[in-house]
Amino acid sequence: MQERQDIVYYDRYAGKTKPEGIFGEKPLRWAYETLAGRVCLEAFIKRKWFSALYGWWADLPSSAKEIPRFLERFDVDPNEFLSSPDEFRTFNEFFYRKLKPEARPIDDAENSVCFPADGRHLLIHDLSRESHIYAKGRKMDLAELIGDDELADRFSDGMAVLSRLCPTDYHRFHFPAGGRSGEPKLIQGSLYSVNPIALKRRISYLLENKRRVSLISDSPVGDYLFLEIGATNVGSIVDTAQSGEIVSKGEEKGYFRFGGSMVITVFQKGRICPAEDLSAKSLEGVEIYARMGDKMGTIST
């Protein structure tokens, strides 16, 4: 059995490292850190029908009873919500809630790029090299991730930001920079967890999960890729932006339904200068917590 590792992240706002309170930590560790758990993981936990059961429950009117307990346990601020907590008819409606615009202001610097989602973010400085991506000496296979060898060649030595959303986070995702939104390409797959408990064991889970890939063109940062990755209990990825339309930095692209999930944004080499804390902490293999709309970096000149 692997030695248990606590999950920590760097909180940009507090300026310090914190332990992560993990929703469903005990069953998650059992599934990925024990032999019996991994047998069950491969047999049924990763299957679409397993996550569909959770989705079915989260769409029941009775699931709304869990909302007050969830708010209290995880210290979620209802004052940010566009709707009152008692207006949500199901747990899923609460989960993909909208926020008041002032709750997530978009960085207004003309040359900035913003984080696409609330979450814990990790930067891969150079996709062509091994990196400290959840575990030392791991390399991201971009061609396999996006399912397109020719497109992957254009970004092969670029940088990527992995934005990991927890069940407690705001689950709508937004464009980090303006441009023209491309047609999402759906890649079917399993639904493994994207928590570091899982990814430290096998980064290839990201390559096996259900995901959607979009190319954003005509952007101030050049063309970039936007990936939405499903996870255990997240079978549904909903895009609200229309393909082919011109979008602005911070504009909503879509949302995830119930569970944890991940957004990956991929940029071409030399297009972005990442924020100092994101760059430094990622070199240490530590995610940083930042909210959607805050500065991810600046456009290189």
C-alpha cells in the first residue's frame, strides 16, 4: 500500500499553504489507494452508469434538502449566489449555480489572461518536457489528450494550465481570453477522479476520461485550446457558448453538473507570461487556489 499523502495547495489570497478538505475523502482514498478499492474502481466506479446514478439523485427534488448541510459543512458563501439557496429545486441546480457578477470580477488589464474557473491550478511550463505534474517525471501526451496529432503539433512545446474544480467550487467555466469559439469535439471515455489522490497514482486518468476540446481562434494570445474534462459523478458537460461566435475574456463558456472536474487551457509557446505565484508553486508541484476572473498571466509582447 502506498504511503498516505495529504493534499495541500497554496492559497493566493491568504498567501500560505493549506490542507485541502476533500469531499468524500474516505471513499476516494479507498478506491485509489487499496487493492479492493481499485478492483471496484475498474469494475464499476469509473463507468458512466455509476456517475449517472449520482446525477439522477442530484436531479431529484428531495436532493435539495442537502443544500443547507452542504453550505454549512464546506463554508460556501450564499451571498455570492445570483439566486437564494431556497430557490434551487434540486441539488444539481445549486451545484451549477450562477453567481452575482460582482462576486467574480474579471481582471480588467488589457494585456491580462484570467483563470477560467474557480479551483486549484497547476502550470505545465513546457509540454515537450517532463514536469512535476502531480508526480515527478511525468509528461503530458497532448496528442492523446486532444485526439488530434496535427493540432497537437502546433502546441507541442507550449504551456498548459490545469484548473481542478472541487465539488464545493463554483462550477461554471469561462474564457480566459477573447477570441472566436470553436466547435467542441467530444471524446468519449471513463469517469475517473481528477483529485490528486488519483492523479498522483496515474496521470493517464486524464487521457482516459470523457472530455470536450475546443480551439479558440483570433485571440490576442493567438489560438488556444480549451478542454473540459469530466470526472467521477460528472457525466454531463454543458456548453452554453455558441460555436463560431466572438467571445470576450471572462465570458461564460459552460458548466459541469454534479461532482469534481477539470478545465485545461493550452497556449502556444511564448504567448503568455504566467503569474509569479502560479509559475513558482507549479515548479514545486503545488497547486494554487484562485478564483475565476483573477489574473493567470499576461500576454507576452
